[in-house]
Amino acid sequence: MTDRTRLTATDLALTLPDGWEQVAVGGADLVIAFPERPDGSFRPNLVVMREPSTEPVTAASSAAIAASLVIHPGAHVLDVALAHAVGAGGVLEGRRIVYGYETKATWVVVHQWVFATGSVHVNLTASCAVEDTPFVAPHSDGVVAGVVFGDGETAGETGGAVTDHGDGTR
């Protein structure tokens, strides 16, 4: 991971994995994706979305789970774990939600990190085909581990997000 993609308008900085590219998608603050595949199979991607809110992270994660079940009927929530990120005001508590859903071509695995900054809910949602998970997960985990929330001037300088699985692993 070498290219730094900075979202100064959203006070968020992240690192673009080698070989991935930024893609313009309406309604999203940022989308990065694995290059198009010649066979047209599901393209691994990570979407950043923000929504103004002063609600706590529990409300943000509940809303994310509810939305996943509406957007993908029949989705299965597989895990919810604590996550943390570094922000301008200190450590932000978050959640990592894992769910999956079936498409006509494959089963899609989604890892969604949700943070509440006090003024905005931030969702970082990584999706890939289940068969791509061993290859893609280290890339999306690396992106999220390097995410830094800041004030626009300091975003991206230090820190990152960490998932706490409750068993001593991250």
C-alpha cells in the first residue's frame, strides 16, 4: 500500500491498496475497487459513506445491520465485534459487522466498520465474493487499519482502526 488517498472534505484519510483504483459512484463519499475482471465476476470494493448524526455508535451499528437486511433480503449477519479508530479527539469506538448474502453468481461477504465521531456516522464497507475473501480481506483490513479521522489538517498523520475480537486477536 503506497498511494495515500486523502478525503479532506470528509476529514478521513486512507491508503489505497496496490493495484486498486478509485471509482466514482453516486451517493458514496469514496469507492475503491479491485480492477475490472475480464470474466465480469464480482469486483471486490470498499465504500466510504458518511451521514450526519450525533447518535452513539450503538445506534450507528444497529442502523447498519438493519440496512443490510433491507438492502440484501436473506442476508446473514455472521459477527459483530468492537473496533477502534484514532480521531482528532482521541480513540473512537466502533463496530465491525460481518454479513453475507447470495447473488445469482456467488455468495458475497461484507465486512462493515461503523464509527460515530459525535457529529457523523462513518461506514467503511468492504465486499467481495466468498471465494476471494482470503485474498481480499488482508487488503480491506489494511485499508481500515490505516484509516485516520482528523480535522482536515491532521487526518492521515498517525493511528488507524483496529478490530478487537474479544479473544486477544486483532
